[in-house]
Amino acid sequence: MVKLVLRNQEYEVHAGMTLLSALQKIGILPEGIVATRTGEMIEEDEILKDGDVIKLITAISGG
Amino acid sequence: MKCRMCGAKASVNLRQHHMALCKDHFLEWVPAQTERFIKKYAMFIRDEKILVAVSGGKDSLSLWDILQRLGYQADGLYICLGIDEGIQYSAESQRLAESFAAGRGLRLHVVDIQKEYKDAIPVLTLKNRRGKGKDCSICGLVKRHEMNRIARDFGYDVLATGHNLDDEAATLFGNTLNWAGEYLLRQGPVLARKPGLARKVKPLCRLYERDMLAYALLRNIEYIYDECPLSVGAASIQYKELLNRLENQRPGAKLSFYLSFLEARQNGLFIERQAIQAELHPCPICGQPTSAEGLCSFCRMVTPSLK
């Protein structure tokens, strides 16, 4: 399984899918986040591997 | 996904430009684009003194970093708003701004609103009827006033803010939704200098918020990640989320929305009505221009606090 972490929320998806598919599955728009794996930025076509922990960093700020 | 420049593995996909870039080329592309917009919109020249308003967030610190890399004379201004809300939001933001400046040997002005005007933002919003459900508008008023004051007192030619394309598109969306004609007339990459008001510029106005986040991360800029606790539920954030949904279906939609607006205005879609252009008068307390005779909005708000 692959774990995706956005602030205090955790999501799990199956390994083998792309980051874009994983984001679609958990309902997060790629336009609003940057994804990192072990500190390295990854893009939408990256294939997620079993045991990956993907940190999703939100871009939106303001008020 | 491969970098368009060198074919290496891409770090950032710029869907709005149909282009992906590796880390090194992305970190060259962002300052080059910023320089392009500084020149295109005649924001400032190298001899001018720039004051960058820094909040401790990713956009303003990245802007300061970019201006330094481009060789401009840019000092920083941090305005401590006194927002704690259990997470020491302002204290942490200030620490990050100071750490950024100290690490690069840059000059940072710090203004503490509570020290200057007795009350911090959370109290000012409670005390003012205007503040009912409008914390962001009070905060904006205070920041604009203080940015102008410091720019004027220290002789800066221009005031630069870290507004990105998403900020501008969200503001435009809100102003269009409300047909706020006066605001639509004023919105743009440059707000010209007026007597008592510094020229204001937004060098990042054509760069996406996501790309600015990528820039901050790739440059290892430490910034405040927490959202301002008083901005939860703010309309601008809702507009950004809506526009991102559109962007997801139509890459480039946000950029096109903003650029088409600028072009339409330049082509005369909005005609400034001379008759409604307010005459400006200096505020008797702070000296900054105001449309009505008497105290400006800022001094009307803080004067009871000073008594």
C-alpha cells in the first residue's frame, strides 16, 4: 500500500498507480498541491511503489 | 516526464505552458520570468530602492530571494500582526522572516502593530464594527497603511508584494462576481505612485501559486506552512479552489482569465470616469492620502486604541 499525507489527514491507495490516479482517487486536485517522496518532488506521472509515503504540501494560502 | 531543456527527469510540470522542467532549469526559469514581467510592466529599474513586504510565507520570501538573485536593491518589511490563536502564528512568521534576512545579510524592517498602536489585529477586529466577520479586510487596511508609512519614511521608490497569479485571479474573480468596478479599475501588476502613496508592484503576478511553492521547496526556503488562523473560510481561498477546479479541466484557464482581463482593460473595456475620481486629502494624523476630508480609515480605526 501507499500512504499519502496531507496536513493531519492520511489516505491509503494501492501501489502501482500514478500519482495523478492516486490524487483522483482521494479527491485532491493536483493544481493545489506539490507532492514529495523522501524529500524529493515528484510529478503526476510518477508510479507509486509499495511502502511509499507521499507528503502532499498544499499551495493555497491567503485571506 | 522529461525536462524540455535538457531531457533529464522533470521536477515541475507547468501544464499552463505545456512544459516540464528539471530542478535546475526550473530554478533558472522562475527568476527569468520574473525579470521579464518586471520589465514588461515597467515595475522598477536597478537604481531604485525596493521594499519587499514579507509575511514569512512562501511567496514573499521567494520574491525577496528572486530579487536578490537578480541583483536588485531590495530590503524587507515584516509587519507583526500579533496573531497567536494557540499556534504563535505571528511569532513564528517573524522568526522565519528574520532568519531568512539574517542568513543572507539582508536588511529587514520590523513593525509591531501592538507596540505602535496598542492593539494587535485580533483586538482591532473585535473593537471595530467593520471587523465583524471581516478580519482579512482589517488586516489588509493595517498592512497597506504600514507598508506605505515605512516606504515613505525610509525613502523607498517602490513597494513589492508577493501576490502570485492565483491571488490575482481570485481577486479578479471576486471583483467580477460583485461587479466591483472601482476595484477592477485598480487591479493590475503596477499601482502607480500618487502623492503620499508609494508605487506598488507585483512581480510574481503571472506565476502560479503551485509553482511558487515548488520554487520555495527547491530553494530550501523555510516558510510558514500554517494557514493564517484568522483566514479560515475566507472568500479568496474558496475562489482559488474553484479556479483550480477549472484549471484542472482547462490547463491555463487561470492565466488566461487574468491576462485577458489586463488586455481588455488596456483596450478600453473599462473607462475611468474622471467625474468619480476622488480628490485625495492628507489625513491630519498620519499624512497619508484619503478620499474623504478628515481622518483616514486607518486612523479612524486605531485612534480609539491610542486614547
